[in-house]
Amino acid sequence: MLTISAHHASASDDGDYFQVAFEERRDEEESPYLLIQRQFEDEDGDVCYLESHDEEFVGHFRIRAVRLGRRRFLIVVNQTLEADVALDIDEQTLHAIKRILRIMIPQLQVGEDEAL
């Protein structure tokens, strides 16, 4: 399981391209991170592109489950590939991430649990 303490996070969209990023330390090459991207320009088979400092989390994957709470983001790719991101972000960033995740992964319900 990939574990990150994200002190920086962002959500962005540019036309048919969407992205959510979590970083422990901004702009440091060796800093742990998790990036989730999806494009809607071409048929993509409902997969997202994941990138991380951990090479297991690099490639195109179909996301199986996500949970987003005030202090935590959990993502399940498959039975052996999961990430747990502790969040230290403001409310505005949290809502932006939630909006983008709902677009990128429409077949899944992005739940918000205050206990997370």
C-alpha cells in the first residue's frame, strides 16, 4: 500500500483533460506524490493514468473504489494496489478535488466521510 501525507493538493481541468495531484512537499524532486489523470478526448476504456514516486503506481488503470474525507483520500486500483493519502488541505481544495474526481471516475460514487 502506498502511503502519503499530502500537505499540497490540487485539482485541475483543461478542456477534456482532468487531474488531481497530492504531494508531501511541493516542488521537491524526491518528495512522495500521487497523480491521477483522465482524458475524455478519445475513448479510453474508463481508465485513469496514475503516476507516483512508487513505480507500481505508474500506468493506466481502471479505478475500483475511492473514498474522500476531510482528512483522508483512499483509492483502490485492484486487490494488491491501494493508496492511502493523509490530507492537510483547505476546504476549497477539498471541494475542487471532489468535483474533479466525480468527473474522472463517474461510475464510482466519491463518498465523503468526516471520520476519514
